[in-house]
Amino acid sequence: MRRGIRILLAVGLLIPAILLSGCLFNIFQTAKTIGAGHLGLTLGSGLIIPGAQVVTPQARLTFGVSDRVDFGLQTGGAFGLDGASATWMGAAADMKVSLFNGPKSLALALGVGAEYVTNWIIIPDVQPDPGYWTAFVSVYLDSNVPFLPLYASYRPLLVLRVPDPGDTIQILNQFAIGIALPISDAFRLVLEYDIVLELLNSFGVGFEIVF
């Protein structure tokens, strides 16, 4: 019963974030998994600075499939600080597997996923993309040091531009570095910097709670 209430609460918090709706999903993940049977909710936002400032509110649900495997769903939107209208970013799904988690040393995890991005660019003088799919793998590395909980991620994105048969495949490289500050056993603050090489970068902040 309590478990059902927690899930309903998390979904209820996720819906407003969906309606707020970008440009770039902040990774908002570390190498650590949340544990079997647990549910994690991350609410956050990125600030993209590609010449015009764009804010990207995001929400992420994480399900602990086992102690070493997480399944996640993420969505969000974007709006320009120059008055540009809001747009929905799309949605992403991914699976993460913990390979190693050494106390007070390092943690390492690998992931795979896919996302659909729609109408994602609201940068001046750049035409919106009509929408496309991407597939990706991810590598996550944590410092696992209590006084300095740094993490880094790398995600090559295979972009499938469905509407344009003349330019169907593109590979983008996304990197993220950040710090995950534990506030309690179930709550932490995530500060992150993401960059997609030769495209854009984003400063992100997120709040994660595990039920």
C-alpha cells in the first residue's frame, strides 16, 4: 500500500514537469544504482548558453530493477529567456548496470538507451528540427569519496534524422561532469555541466529523492 502511494506521488510530481515543456537532456546520473525495489525521482533544470540562453526544466523517474540495474524515464521542455515560446523536448528511456562500486574508491557503470527529440532547437537563426530518434550508450564513473563526491559521464549519441533520407545518421558526443552532494540517505543535490561537442553546453541542477 505504501509503495503504491509513493509511486503515485512520484508520477504526480512528474506530470507538471512534463507540462512545463529542449535542446539537451542533462544526464543527471551517476554510477550508483538506487537498489532493488526503490523508486527515484529527479527534478531539475539546465541552462543552455549557445549564444541565446535557454532553460530546460526536466524530470526523471528511476526504477531499481535489482541492486545493480536501474531503468529510467526522462522528459522535459525548453523556453528561451529572450521570450521564445516553450517547446517539449521529447522523452528518453535507458538502462544502467553497475559494474563496480568500491567504498571510498571508484564506482563504474554502463548504460544503453534511446530518446525521441521533437522540435528541439529554439536558438535564433536555427530552424527547428522536425523530430528524430537517437540511440546511445553511456559510461558513468564516480569518485566515491565522501568529502568529494565527483562524477563524470560520457554518452555518444547516434542520431537518426528520420525526415531527411539524405542525412540519416550523425554521431554526437556528450560529456558531463558534476558533484552529487548527499543531503540525507534518500536525498541529494546534483550540480552538473554538460557539453555536446561543437554544438552546445548546459549548466544543470537537480534534486534527487529515493523512495
